[in-house]
Amino acid sequence: GDSVTQMEGPVTLSEEAFLTINCTYTATGYPSLFWYVQYPGEGLQLLLKATKADDKGSNKGFEATYRKETTSFHLEKGSVQVSDSAVYFCALGGVIQGAQKLVFGQGTRLTINP
Amino acid sequence: GAGVSQSPSNKVTEKGKDVELRCDPISGHTALYWYRQSLGQGLEFLIYFQGNSAPDKSGLPSDRFSAERTGGSVSTLTIQRTQQEDSAVYLCASSYRTSGGFTYEQYFGPGTRLTVT
């Protein structure tokens, strides 16, 4: 079935470091791909999305490119800040087993130290 | 505008009791989703509504779980005879229909933290 595999955490970086969180997926059909972020004590927020192959989603300095050939949607940021500390979830969305839903990866906890 | 709201924000209940969790989606969103977030299980899809009907209930973990939606708006998730393994954060999300169909972009509520003692 459809699934998402994310880089295991936790990930700890220093401020201004380069960030990559790997995400690969398995899907039948052509899903949309998403990164959601959950800041401490808050709900899930959409960070960025891509709806077709080669699309690049970007927001708040984060980027991810929908790579059909490698079935990947890796999240990157060139210079992280303490305020980026959160849990990041990669997800694919579409009609899966007859239901419109998101399938999430396990989440990656990111901590940025000053 | 107002986002997805959920109530209560926290619920502590004794094992064996029934609980009802409520979700109020964004106005105009026709699709509504329930997920469960628990340690060790990540984010798990439970059920999806299009309007008032639920095309797929297979994500519900057991027959103790049920959900309904009325008037194409508010939804309630009911858990009967709660067990300790039901302890989790229950998340509700909604989405809208675009001219090309659903975008699958879902907007999440803050969740209800359920603790079964």
C-alpha cells in the first residue's frame, strides 16, 4: 500500500547550519506531496506542498522538490534558526483505498541550538 | 477566518467510559478527516467524510469507534468502553473542493488529548 518513509530523528543542529530531512514514498498513481510542521504545543501546520513531478514547494526558507524518478521529497533549508525547532512530517495525499486521505511519515524531531 | 476547532482540548476518562470528541471544520470545507497521533504509532488515518457520508471507515481501530457528521459541518468521534491504548491526541482536519477536484491540502485543528486512566 501507499507509504511514506522519513529520516529518523531526532536531529540536532546548530543555528545557521544546512538542513536536509529525507523523505521517500511508495504510491500507486500520482499523489500530492506535503511537509507539515508541528511546533511545540501547537497543531499541525502545512509548511509546503507539491502536486506533480518536478514541482518545487517552498515556504519560510524551506524547499522540497517532487522527484518522481527517485520517489523522494526531501526537505531542505540553507540556514536554520532556533525557531525552526519542531517536528516535521512528510505526507502524501490522494485517493487511497477509496478514501481521500493523507498518509504520514513517522515524523522527524528537529532541535536547533543557538 | 476561523480555523478548525476541536473540543474538548483535553479529556481524562476512566477505562470503560464512553467519550465524545467534537470537530468544527472551516466553513465551506466539504471534506472532514479524523486522525490519531500517538507515541510509537505516528499519525494514523481514522475516517474521512465527504459531506455527511463516510466512504471509508476501515481506518477505525475497532468497533468501539464510530463517527458521524451532520449538516455537512460538525463531526463527532465517539469511543465506547475506552481502553488505555485509546490514549492519544485525536486530530481533525478539513479540506475544500477546487474546480479541479480536491487539492488534498488539509487544515488541522489543535487536537483533543485523550487520557484513559
